[in-house]
Amino acid sequence: MQAVQFAGHGDTDVIEYGDYPDPEVGSDEVLVEIRAGALNHLDLWVRRGMPGIDLEMPHVPGSDAAGVVREVGADVSRFSAGDRAALSAGVSCGDCEFCRNGQYTLCTGFHIIGEHVRGVHSEYAAVPEANLIPVPEGVDWAIAGSAPLVFQTAWRMLIDRAEIEPGESILVLGASGGVGHAAVQIAAYAGAEVYATGSTEAKLEAARELGADHVCNYEEESFADWVREETGKRGVDVVVDHVGGDTWRESIRALAKGGRLVTCGATTGPNPETDVRRIFWNGLSVLGSTMATPGQVDDVMELVWDGQLEPAIRETLPMSEAARGHELLEGREGFGKVVLVPDSVEEP
Ligand SMILES: [Zn+2]
């Protein structure tokens, strides 16, 4: 089969699209013929290399994809050949203390398809049955192949971790990013008052279209000052921060008393300074979150299949242009998901 792959870490020039051994299908696995799979910022980190992650090379990247089931292992019961399916990339063991308690994302062996093991930006992928979600007829492959990672991440952050309520004020940083644009939609769906930040007028307009009630260009002003002004000095109930180093202090400053900061990433650095006094005096909560449990994935994908939540698609490229796709994400100008389609697929 053909697969996006790289033999060593580096810039986008390490990416190739070419022959790769066909996947072997384990007894609990399903072979999926991939129709579309989105890029995530995670793919950039994996390509560049991350401390503590030692990949088998050449590595096939990709943590989002959807396609048609072609073959199932002997122990697979939920899927059969011809079914439509999308991948949810988080893998948990099912046996550890946390899994037995339903806390799958806290699994001691938790890992992500595409990040720690072979990914799915290829013509075929063999993945555990537990990682597949049925996709109804009529749902575009580009939608099915780009929603799972960012929508499950944002869903768990807001609904499970921050437990947002209708009428609460929610600030979403980087509202044009993958997780950001999902978080804006989910917060609006949950009946919250949505505040969003972005770096250009076009991105802010897009955030408004997705459901943001108030928008701030963080290049032009401090978003914490803006929030204080917009809320009559009160601050917001929840901040969704996937940025880390560059925004942490302001995120904490933007919170109302009793507010919650929920984080899922640190793209600008992992060690920001924290004014601890603000945390105890204002009774703040800092909540961590990664991916989501299978039940939460089902809940949020149901809303995607219904069209109530929808990933924005910026561009669809053949997998042979995967390097350009990575560059589009690195450039940070555009808005929405970049989707890759195997070159052999004529109508994605
Ligand atoms: Zn486990």
C-alpha cells in the first residue's frame, strides 16, 4: 500500500508518500480502507520528534481518519466488511486501576495512534475495534476523518472536566485552531456566553460564525484586560487554554472568582510562571484533560453526525502532498482542518 511516512525526524522535507508494507490484521483489529484523514498539530510534534517518544521507523503519522471496513479479525463483533467507520486515536488497556474505573484517558498504558504507534495517513490501516466509531451514511468522509480528535478533546474539557452550565461565560483561546474551533461550538451548544481570541480579523469573523458572542484580537490587546472590561471586571467562569507558556498568566488573570482553567496543551511551552496567590485567594481550579473516554466520544460524534457540530475544512490534499499540508498548519494563517486523501481515492 501507499502511506505517508518519514524515516527520521525533521522538517517537512522528511515526509514521503510511497510503498509501505500492508498492515496485518490482529484478532481484535479492523482493516479500514482510508478515505480521508485530517492533520492535527500533534502530527507536527511527532514529525519533529518529542522527548521520551521513540518511534519505530519509518513512521506513518496520522491520528484522524475515516473509511470503509474491508476485513475484521476473529474477535471483532461490532463491525463487518463494508461498514463506514472513523478512528478515535486514544488507546487504553482496559485492565488497569483507572480503566476499571471508566477513566480510560488516565490509563497507565494510555497512548495515541499516530503519536506513539503507527498512524493512519495511509491507504489502509489496521486498528483495534475499540478505536472505531460507526459513521452514518450521508456524512462526508472529510468530516468523519477530521472531527474525532479535536471534538472529543474539546468535549471532555468543557462538558466533563469544566462541567460548564448554560449562561456561564467561557473564554476560548486560539478559537481558529482545531481544538479552539471545536470548543467554541461546544460552548455555544451548551448555552454558554462565548468569548474567543484570535490573531486576525478573518479568524475572529470565523469564530463569530461558529458561535462566539465576543471576540478579541490578542495581537492588539491583552486578552485578560479585554475580558475584565467586557465582563465589568468580573472575569469569565472558564478559560479553555491549549496554548500554555504564552497565555497561562493571562488565562489565570481572566478568570472570575471560583473560575476554572482547563488545559489540554502547551504548544508555546510547558513551564509558565504562575501567581499562586491568585489561585488560592480567588478559589480557582486548574483542570487537565487529554482526549476523551469512548462514551464521551460517542456523545460528541453523535452531534457531529447530526450536523450540530461541524469541523471547518480548510483544504483537502492528496496524501502525496502531505508535506504541504504540514506547512499549512505550521504557517498558522488559515482556518480549519487540512484533510489528506489517499492519491488512489478518486472521489473522497
Ligand atoms: Zn488502563
